[in-house]
Amino acid sequence: MPAFRFRAQPALDLRRREYDAAQRVLARADAERHQVQSRCDAADRARAQARHDADQAVRTGSDGLDREWYRFWIVRLDRERDTLQTSLNACDAAVEAARAACMEARRRCEALERFREKAYDAYLALAAAEKRKNIDELATQRYALRQPRQQGA
């Protein structure tokens, strides 16, 4: 019996490569999202520290210029944080799109893998049937060879 050959193997290889590429895209998008998230966290900490410093400046009774400087500094930090939040939302959307594409590529790959498994199971069943047929033929020949000796004795 010839060796098992899956005729759709090139398509399965292509689907596996597509799935690997989709996983790489998802990993890059997730890494970028984590970078933006860490920058957002740093901006939050900077805002909190600026507010704390502004409160300290008010408590120590510094002049109005310092208070105004802190107020503008906090406004600038708030705008930077809003910009980072917008970037984070865009990154979240990119991660979700990459995740959906990855899941679709995985689904397509798994469909062909299941098809290959079914074809391989059919091949094994055919091989087992052929083996049983050969064993039955050998048993029939042995029986046929033994039959004349017993009749003649």
C-alpha cells in the first residue's frame, strides 16, 4: 500500500503560515498596547505628583506665579494624558482586530487539520482492511492446503 499523502497539504501549510503571521501581528499589537499603557500610567503618576506639588506650593504660601505655573503644568499633563488615552483606545481596537484575525486564521487552519485527520483515519482503516484481507487469504490457503491430507488419510 502506498504511503499516506494528503492532497491538500500545500493548502494546510499555507493556512499554518497565515496563522503564524496573524499571531505575530497580534503579538506586535499587544506589545505596542502595553507600551502605550505604561506611558499612560507614567502620565497618571506625573499628574498626581504635579497636583501634590501644586498643593504643597499653595500650603507654603508661595507667590501667585508659582500657582499659575503649576496650573498650566497640570493642564499640559492632562492634555498629554488625554492624547495617550486616545492612543491607548486605538491600540485596544488594533489588538481586538488582530485577535479576531488570529482567531479566524486559527479556525481555518483547524478545519484543514481536522480534514487531514479524517483522511488519515480513512487511510488507516483502508490499510487495516487490506491487512485483514491478506490475513484471510493466507488462512484460506493454509486451510485449503491442509484439507487434501486429511481426506486422504
